[in-house]
Amino acid sequence: MIRTVQLLRYLFDAPLRRRVTAATNKVESFNRFSQWIGFGNRGVIADNDPIEQEKAMKFNALLTNAVIFHNALDIAEIVRQLLEEGWEIDPEDLAHISPYLTEHINRFGEYSTHELGIQPEAYDPKLDVDFTPLREQDLTAAGLGQAA
């Protein structure tokens, strides 16, 4: 009965529908942003250990919140600069600004060595490692080392 009353209220009350839709859109935007931040392994947590799963989720939440905080600070700084330049900023306009900005983030990083004057070594495809002792250990451990 309570659900039916709430559903009828939702259908009848247009401002309520707008508030619910706005809140739902914010949550969906946050979830998309969080998924974008946690891009590794396409968001799949492959570890079956619950502790490791919890760590992955908490690290993603921490990183997501840190980026949102950084974006909010950047937005606040830009608003301050605009106000100092004489722009009039309406609080209603600020309500439409989202901290889920991604355009300025290079998720994969930029690793430049030329700026530091560091030259990487030439790539050598040959691997100078003698695997014979390891192979002999594996065969002996498996009982296949020496013929009787």
C-alpha cells in the first residue's frame, strides 16, 4: 500500500519527478565517472579474495574522490578568477557544473625522458639467461631427472 501511494504521488507530482530524475542522473554520472577512473581490467575485479576485492573498490573510491576534489578546487579557482574579472555568476549556473570532468586527465600518464636528458638504452631482444639449472630442478622435482 505504501509503495502504491508513493508511486501515485510520483506520477502526480511533476516537481517530485524532476527531483528524483535529477538525483538519479547525479548518481549515474558518479558511477560512470568512477568506472572511467577505474579503467584497469575494464572494471572487473578478477581476484576471488574478498579482502583484495574490498581493497580494489576502496582504492577506486579513494582515487575517484581525490579527482572530484581536485576538479572542485579547479572549478572554484576559475569562478574566483571570473568574479575578479567582473563577471556576474548566478548560483543557479553553478548548480549545473559537474565535478565529474575527465577531459583534462591523462589516465595513462605521460612519460617523457627527453626533458630530463635521459636516453633509454637500446632494446636488446636477446635474453642472456641460462635456464638449464631451472629445467634440471623441475625435472628432478617431478621425478624425471635421471633414468634408473
